[in-house]
Amino acid sequence: MKKLTLLACLLITAVSSSVYAESKYDTEYGKCTDAAGTMNNGVMASCSEAVSDIAKKDINTYYKKVETSLNEREDKAELLAKLETSQKAWIQYRNAHCSLSEMIGAHEVYCLMLVNSQRAEELKSLTE
């Protein structure tokens, strides 16, 4: 039974590792922290902010691409309204979530980087 459990754990780890693809945001954060040479709160904050800025630019780019693609649809008014509503709701979520993260011990700037990066990837998927 122990061998079967161990085998299952190894299989799950192997599959999850092969499914995970490092995003460009992960890569940029890694480059930034590697260039700093040593990790501390200042490096984490600086690198998080730099990567978050990249993600925010991508969010704007992908949002505009989605918006443009929706303009070609018959039901564009409804879809554009939903896009705007979802973006506003996401901004409220991001701000509340990262504020909470800061209050319970995580770094808000790191949280913002993660959430902005995820949103950029979500919007990107809508353009493909």
C-alpha cells in the first residue's frame, strides 16, 4: 500500500510539473531577482513592482484587443458591457485581495504582481 501511495504521489508530481509552464512574468521576476544577487524585502518589492508594471501594460494591450474583437460582433453592446463590468469587478477584487494579503502578513506589492500577471494571462487567452 505504501508503494502504491508513493507511486501515486510521484505520478501527480511529474504530471503537475510537466503541465506548469513558466510565464513570461515568472521569467522576468527571476531575471530581476537573479540580477540583484541577493534576496531581501527591497529586492522583492522592486522586482515585484517592475513585473507588475509589465503585466499592467499587457492587461491594457489585451483588453484593447478583446474590445476590438468584440466590436465586430452583432451583440457587441452586451459583450462590451460585460467586458467592462468584469474588468471593474476584477480591479475591486485585486485591490481588496492584496490589501487583505498585506494585513495578514504577505507583501501587497508581490500580491499585486501575481494577480496582475494572472489577469494579463486571462485576457490574453480571450485574444487567441
